[in-house]
Amino acid sequence: MRTVTKHTLSNPEQFKQNLFNWSAQFDEIVWLDSNHYQQEYANYDAVLAVDAFTSIQTDYLNAFKQFKEYQTLTKDWLFGYLSYDLKNDVEQLKSTNYDGLEFPDLYFFQPKKLFLLKGNTVELHYLKMVDDEVDFDLKAIEKQCQTERSRSAIDVNNPIKIHLRINKDQYFDKIEKVLAHITRGDIYEANFCQEFYANNTTINPFETFNKLNVISKPPFATFLRLHDKYLLSASPERYIKKEGTKIVSQPIKGTAKRDEDFIMDSILKHDLVANQKERSENIMIVDLVRNDLSVTAKKGSVKVEELCKLYTFDQVHQMISTVVSQVEADTHPIDIIRTTFPMGSMTGAPKISAMKIIEDLEETKRSLYSGAVGYITPDNDFDFNVVIRSILYNKTNKYVSYSVGGAITAKSKPLNEYEECLVKAKAMRTVLEE
């Protein structure tokens, strides 16, 4: 079905940037960049999938059933996304909040052209119908420096005025309502999110993504294009991965800002690890993830490999836990995704109650924010990130959006939660206002 060729790169970093620039000619793009972040479960340094041969695009209604049929029939590499609002397919829920982005709830495509970068090699997986273009494309990528970026420079950023969907006083009021639900025993924890947005705004998504990636350097950076809709993501978080019969989920809970001063930065790291409120956030979500994984896991195979381990990124320190399980070889990959979606780190505990409460209190439909982007292989393996620290852009609507959130527990203080949101929003705001 695919012709696979392997090539040695004399300058992998230059090739990687050229490849991303070259992708701008296509209407369907998924670009995944690990930024060489050393994490145990990484397969590739970067991946590019472009040019849809077949695709599936749908709203939430029976979305996972349709997706399962499509993946079973296609049995090939698939790239795309799951929006947060697929929760309405998994449970009896709804999404009625404002949506300025208008992304489909689910989109996946079978790329004609696929590039897998690792070290100083690149593998090209081309469908047979286009495999005569390999040499031509490699030469074009080799020459590709500023061509596409210059061609799209007409999209230069105008001065951008960022608006808050929820003002500070409203945010405090809504956090108090979440805390009241916790006091009543409705939930233990909820991830409450707020949107920052700009109307009538045009950005250059390729340039903006490059800027965001340079200042963040996250392990799950993602650029996604679906015609006029774009995701520019600096995500540090893996949602779920399948490799053979092993399943890995790595929820993030617990955030601290960075400091340029080494001593102050070390103190901030120490304080995060010692913070009982942050640790309890993380542990509650670990319990939720263990419960989700157990639906498809072999009995007794769900284990916590890492609990509240500190990881440092360019913008923030984070506490990450790693939960693993084993599944039967014939377990369908889409069933594993469906029974764990949406991810615990972006919902709360108990999960369904938390989703109902946050839907009621939030002002914006989350759309692709707090969903997932990733791929499924012909062997039924997969890897998906969590869409956080991300800019979403509808070019036709001239609408730019980024959202941030945090886990609210009984120990949460509204001002501290608000300040944590601003820390998480810093990188997105910086690149948009430059």
C-alpha cells in the first residue's frame, strides 16, 4: 500500500525546518515535533503527514462508531484530532456554549505523504499513487528555506487585541461555585477553563507556530491545518499511547512558573514538589486514569510507573505521573481511546459530574482545546497529546482563541488559580502580541 524509503540527513535540523516550510502548500497538515525532549516513550523526533487521500469528518453523534469503522476499513496511517466535545458521544452530555472557532468535532485523514524523522534519518511512507514524487519532493524540500514563509507573508500579524471571555471578578465567582460543589460532595476536583480571544484578526499561522515553539520547546508540539482551521500547540502533555499491548497515559497536574535566577528557580521546583494541594490534584487524576484504563486492561495490569515526578520545560515546571496497563492483542484501538476520553487531567473527578459542572460554568465551547491530536499506525498502535498551551485559529472567521485552565480542589484559592492561568497563558499571549 505504501512505498517506504529511508534517507540519511547531513543536517537534520535544517531538513526539519525546510520540511515544515514545504508543508505549507497543503490543505491538510499534521506536524508533530518532540523538540528533542528526552522522554522515555518517544518514537520520533518529528512527524509530518500531508495531503488527504481519504478522511473522516463528523460531529459528535456516533462519532466513535464511525471512527472505528473508518479505521478498521482503512488499516493505514491516520492523523487527526478528537475535540473535547466528543464527550457528548461517550456520555449523555451536551455542549451549548459559544463557539467562535467552528471546528468539526472529529477529523482524521489518511495522508498520501508521510515523513518520520529520527536522528539523522528520515523515512518517507508514500502511497503507491504518489511514490514517483519522492525524489522530486526531496529536492524541493532541500531547496526550501524561506519560500513558503515569504509567500504567506501577506498574512502578517496585525496588532492584536486580546479579550477575556470571563473577567477577573466573574472568574472568582465561578471558582467559588466550583468550590461549593466540592463542599457539597458533588465532585472532588474539576478542571475549570477560560478563553482569551481576538475578533477580526489575521495571523500567519506558520510564523506564529514557529515563535511559539521556539519559546516553549515542548515534547508534544503540534501544527495542524484543516483547510481554513489551524491549531498551533505547545503541549507538554501526552494523553495516551499504545505500543503493542502496552498502554501509557501521562497526566499533568501541578504547575509552577520558571525563574531566570537558578537559585529562585530551584526554590520554585522544590515548593511545587512539596505543595500538598498540587500533589493531591495529581493523585486524584491518577486514580481517575487508573479507573479509565481498567476498562480495557488485563486484570491486575494497571500500574503507576511514576507518581508526581517533576519535569522542567522552558516556560514552566510540571508534575507528571505515568500510568500504564496491558490489553489483549485483539482489543480495538478505538475502544481504548473511547473508554478513556476525554482525558482525566482536563475533566475532574468523578468524571461525568465534573464535566456537567464545568459545562454549566464555562462560557465557551472547548472545541479542540483539551481534546487530542495524534496518529494511529497500520499496526493499531497510536500516540496522542493533550491540546493545551495552544492557539486555535479560524482564518475565514478571523477568530483567534487560546484557553487555559486549572484543577480546582477543596484547597484551591481563587487568586492563586487565576495567577496560575496567567502563567500558562504567557507564551501564547507573547507570540500573538509581538
